[in-house]
Amino acid sequence: MLLYIKTKIENMCNQSSKCFKSLLLFLAAVLLVSCSGDDKNADDNNGGGVIENSEYNVARFTIVAIAANNNVSADATYSWNVINAPSDNYSLANASAKEALFAATEVGVYELEVIVNDQGKTRTQKVKVFVNKETKEYKTYIAKVHEFKPAPGQFINDLPAANNGDTPERILGRANTYLAKEAGDLVSLGAFGGYIIFGFDHTIVNVKDKRDFRILGNAFWAEANPNPDSTMRGGSSEGGVIMVSYDKNKNGLPDDEWYEIEGAGHNMEKTVHNYEITYYKPDPNKIPVPGGSTGTVVFTDMEYIYWKDNQGKDGYLAQNNAHNHSLDYWPKWLGDQQTLTFKGTRLPDNAVDESGTGSYFVQYAFLYGYADNAPNNDDDSAVDIDWAIDSKGNRVHLPGVDFVKVYNGLNQQAGWLGETSTEIMGATDLHLLGENIPTRK
């Protein structure tokens, strides 16, 4: 390039000697620019220095992907950190990847940095995320029920109400009228495995060291436990296993990977993982096998709905006349299905006949991590997203969740109470409500 410039100068100066001084100045400027560029490239090749700021704009409760902007080898490592924040209510996930995931619950400017180490050469990049108020106010409660499939049970044709001829689509719509509102109504999931999937109109942010959402049920503590020596909390605790997912593919559907919330019962000795059970629709013409009674409750058929599992065991859901419920335990909108199969984590039986006569059963609560396990005003009905594990049992750090699945984790009969069945009546975002509940350590 310099030879080319020298030749151009000679040709121009041969034509006019007056331009000689100007051309010398031009040459000096070209050399200066060329040298400065070479220095910058040399600095880039050495991998040092600070890369210019990148800026992102995002609404509250929304996950944004932030990336390191540099050309490095595939062996480079990354370390993301938040260096300045107006609030601690944020989430930073994938912090050791080139592309991290960030979300916050409060407006303001969040400053992050990523340290990139490429074969011993280190760079630091600064990033700013401007978190803004959403344009449409978020709902603190369930926005939509995506799927509802209860197992057989004494309340499943009452909560929600179902009639002969109803379709799955109609019942799903009814489940939405029960739950997709601020003050929800009870929905029953039936016996083991029955489930519901619902979502929110925003991402529930996984804030460090805090519980993030609460699932509402009808659990309560026993006021007159006949066992005065009991050290555990209990009453009506019908633990539902919780699964969570975030909308990774951003299509608004719960079709991404699911993660189980690892509650206190997950690693108990009698917990059965990968449990599977199949229920068989009863013959309407079968002759009932009546049982005894407890008080006013009569067992109308002790061998009502047959089931068998993948552990080599089988049994029946007994039919009773308690609670003025429907005597039809099979979902009316699934009448054309002769069997229903469910899979999941089976928790240890928690129902104990503390009366010794079958009149007073106490269902003892698991410490934390389940739906319909503790009263709605109890901290242990609240969930920390950081309790999530993958299918192999490894802890995962999610940026937040958009969808929740709850299924009944218990397969037990509690005397006159009948089968244990998880009920839910809603779910809330604790951060959007301004509730601050520390996690369990």
C-alpha cells in the first residue's frame, strides 16, 4: 500500500511542484491512521481490553438473552456477573455460557459484565439491561389452564362439575372458569397421577434465595389430633408433585422440557420414582362389594375401580357415599376410554389412623415442595424455583418459569376419607404480589 501511495505522489508532483508540501502531510496522516489500526488489531489479537457496552431493553418479568460480542475460539470460557442493580429481585442463568439469560422484577438499569477467557487471554465486556414497566398490567394469578386430566376419584365429576356428554374441550374450558381468575374455585386431580397444566401471562422470575410462587389448595392442620405426642404437622395434606417449565422456544405453549420441584419427600426411603399406574373403567353392571361404615359414611363398593402398577401390585379405589359427591368416579368426559395410565414420582403414604378406630385420619405434611400440602397462608405452600431438578435428578438453575404442572403424588386410601386426592384452587406470583419469603436452606 505504501508503494502505491509513493507512486501516486510522484505522478502528482511531476505535474505540479506546488502540491509537494500538501502531499507530504497527506502521507503522514495515512501512515498515522495505518499504524493506529495495526495497534488496535494487535490488541484484539492479544485478547485484552474492554469491549464496548451492549444495551438491551426488556419489560419486567421477561427473560432476555444477552450475548458476548467477540470472536474467540470454541474453547473460550465465560463468566457472567451482575455488577450494579437497583434491586436484588433478578435472575441470571446460564452464567457460564456465551449467551446468558436475564430477567428482573423491578424497573431500572442493570449492569452486567462477562469475563471471557480464551486460551489464557482475558477480555471483559460490559452490558446494560434497561428493564421497563410492562405496557399491559400482569395478572398475579393463573392466566390459562392448558391441560386437565384427573385420575378417577370421588370429586372429579364435581370439581369441576361434569355431565354426561361433556367433551374434554368443554371440561378444559370449565377448568379455566374455575382457576383462571383471582379468587379461584377448587379443582380435584383425583387419585395418583391425575394432573393439570397451567400458565401465566408473564415469566415468574427465579429470584436467588427467595420463594417465587405459591400453589393454592385446601390443606389444613388438624385441630384435634388424637396423638398428643406427634411432632409433625398434619391434617389434610394431600401432596401434589410440582413440575415447572419455561417457554424456551417462545411459542406460548407448555411443550418445552419439564423439571420436577424436589420437595422434601423426593429422596425418602419409600418414595418410588418412575412409578406407573393404570386404572380400569368399572363395568356398570358389576355387582358392588359393600364394606362397613364409619359414622355416617358407608363403603358402597370396596372393589369399585381396579388398578395395577409397575411395581407388581394392584388394588381398588373404594367407593363411598361421603361428602355428597358423585358416585361416578370415572371422568364423564373420558367415558370412551377403558383405561387411564399415569406416571410420576409416588410419595410415601402419609395417612395415619391416629384414633385407632378408623374415625380420625391425619395426613402428615411433607416439609416443603408440594401442592395442597400446607395451608395457603403457610410459607411452606410457597415454592423456590431453584428446587427444580432434571430427569436425572440433577439440580438446574432456571431463569424463571412460565408453566406449572401439578399431579397427585399419593396412591393411598385414608379410611372413610377415601382416596387421597390433590385439590388446587389457583397459583400466585409472589414477586408480583410483593411477598418476600426466604427459601429453605
